[in-house]
Amino acid sequence: MTNRLIIGQYRPLDSFGHRLDPRAKILCAIFLMIISIFTTSYIFYSFLIVGLGLMLILSDITVRTILKNSRPFLILVLITALYHLLFSARDTHTIGELFGYKLTEGGLAMAVAFSLRMLVFVGIAFFVSLTTMPADMAETLVGWLKPLQRIGIPINDIGLMVFIAMRFIPVLAEELDTIKKAQIVRGVNFSGGLKNRARKMTVLLIPVFQAAIRRADDLAVAIESRGYVSGSERSSLRIYKFRRADWLFLIIAIISATIIFLLTMEEPWLK
Amino acid sequence: MQGWGPRDIAYAGIIAALYATLTIILAPISFGVYQVRVAEALAVLPFLFRSAPVGLFIGCLIANIYGGYGVQDIIFGSLLTLMAGYLTYFCAKIKSVHLGMILAPLPPVLLNGFGVAVYLSEMTGMSYFFVVQMIGLGEMAACYLLGLPLLIFLRSRIRKSRIIG
């Protein structure tokens, strides 16, 4: 289970994408995702997909990795396209038939636009998650939440929880694998129908949770013995600094996306 | 969160790790319109642990980063999980324990069903109510078929051993 490629798992490489400041990448991702919602232009989406592809290549992410990671999302894109082809814009001009089902111009347009939009979202998520360490992402988010400290939200405690979570994800993944194998040895059959699989999941979930609770108890003792005081100021191991390359990346990405957005706004086929 | 001790922090962190692990390992069935997010079974934990809502929020936030459904999913998905977590926590305050336990998995089903569908329908262009049905069914399977037995088991163990609380 743990040996399998996990979707969007960080690839520890030394590339342009990896060296960028996580804040620049996340800010850029937020901007692109927001601007993508306000259009259905296939030209705009195509430009973004090409740009994201280039960024992934610049980040030394191979096409094989992208294809392996994107399989479940491609299924969703296909379902989205089929849904629009069959059910959307039924009152527009008919262009053909599929298994006796009427295909309309509007349906095809929506299928193309929304499938491309999905690909844009998946591409952005891939670029950020494959090139940014989860701990860096978490630290960025915790850093942005710092102002909430003023209204009494203990951001430092939340930061510690985030780091515990990050640290224990591989440990628990390993444990889940071990427990699953142990249950198989005891005769539990995890294959079969959906109902059977769901029922057998409790056989897995309960011991995993018990093991997790034991770890939490040990961890609580460790935190207490190190004299951790809730709400006190904490320092960070990494200090992020926006370099010229980060500014350039952010500005070029935002300006070019905005220009293409404005130029394709009046696109006649898909408004 | 005022007055939380190391144990609350550790529990929240471990719950977050478990939620994220289950979601990421079972990623093909954990994201999208047609999802049965097994980790949502943990959404019943606020009934037993006061720090669980924050743990679920962090776990959901980490897991959704890998999801491919964007910033909306990372921010709003996690906030909905946090809200659902606190509503489940309040279910523990209901006088009738059995009623409280039956209601405990309901907030994540309703909030995620109706809330997540808002941005997921916008992203995919699918009808809002179609997405509500799909997400709602997946949540119901995770929270009631997996979450409720987990809650019943853990509560009986806690009552017997009194080691957690």
C-alpha cells in the first residue's frame, strides 16, 4: 500500500519549480484558480494547460509521473464531459447522435470548457504539490493565519498540530499497511463487492485508530516532558525570503494570465 | 481551544495525520463528485474528543492539497469539516446519549453534501442537486456505515478502560 505512488506526492528534486518560494507558488495557484472560474474560454484554458505543462517540465516532472498521477482525475474529466454531452444545453443546435442520444452544440461546448477547466485545476494542484514540501505548504498556511492570533486563536498550537500530522502521515501509512497485512493473514478478505469492502474497512479502521491513540498518548507525554507551553511564541526552522526569481515568476504568471483572460473574454463560441 | 493541554494537541495532530493518510492512500475514491471518503468515518470523533474538530480540519486541509480540486476545496472543504466537527461535538451534549450518537454523523453528511457541492458543481458545471446527491450518498456511507460502528466501539472501550478522555 505504501509502496504505491501516492497522488500528488512531493518529488524531492532540485529544479526551478522546487526552488521557488512556496508562498509564490501558492499565491499564483490561488490567482489562477480564481480567474479560471470567471471564464469558459477554451483558448484561455488551453494557454494555462500549456503554461502548466511547461512549468512541470521545468520542474523535472516526467510525463510518466504526470500520467500515473492523473489517472483518477482523467476519469472524472471524462465523466464531466459525458455528463455535459448528454444532459447540458439540450435546446441548442443538434450536431449528431451518440448511441441514439442527441448531441448538441451547446453540450459539446460545455463538455470541452468544463473538461479543460478541470484539467487546469488538476495541473495547478500537481505543480504545487509535486514541487513543494508538505511541511513548507503547512508553514505557509500557518504563517498566513498568524493575524488570527489577535482574536485569541492559538496559531502556534495549530502549527504544532500541523507538524505532528505531517510527521505521522508516513508512520500511520506504514502502520495501516502492517495492520492490513495482519488482518489478511487472519483470514479477512478485503476484496469483493462494495458492501463487503465497506464492512471489512471497520476491521481495519478500529485497530488503526487504537494504534494511533497509543501514539498520541506517548506523544502527549513527550510534549509535556519537553516543557511545551500552549500559546507561547515559537520560532521556525526555515526562514523564507522572496527572491527576485520568485517575484518574477509571480508577476509574469499573473500578468500573462490576466492578458489572455481579457483577450479571450469575448470569444464567440463559448461565452 | 483555550485551556488545551499537550494531550489535546497530540490527539488533534494524530487525528489529522490519520485523516490525511486515509484520504491520500485511498485518493481515487476520496475526491471528486463520485466519492466515498473513508476518512470521513473519523468525523464522529468530536463526539469523544474535544480537540478532534481541529484535528479533522488540519487533516482535511492537508489531504485536499493533494486532491487536485483547488484552493476552494482546500479552504472551504476544510472549513466545512471544522464546522461539522463542532456540530458533532455538540451532539455529545444531547441528554439522550443514543440520540446523540445517531445524530453525530449527520453534520458532516449535511454540511459536506450541501456545502462541497457549491464549488464542485461550479468547477464541473454539473447540476448542484446532482452533486449534492452524489456527495451526500458518499458521506452517508462513510459516516454511518463506518463512522457509527467506530463510535459505538470506541465509546464502549472508553467506558470500560477510562484511559481516554
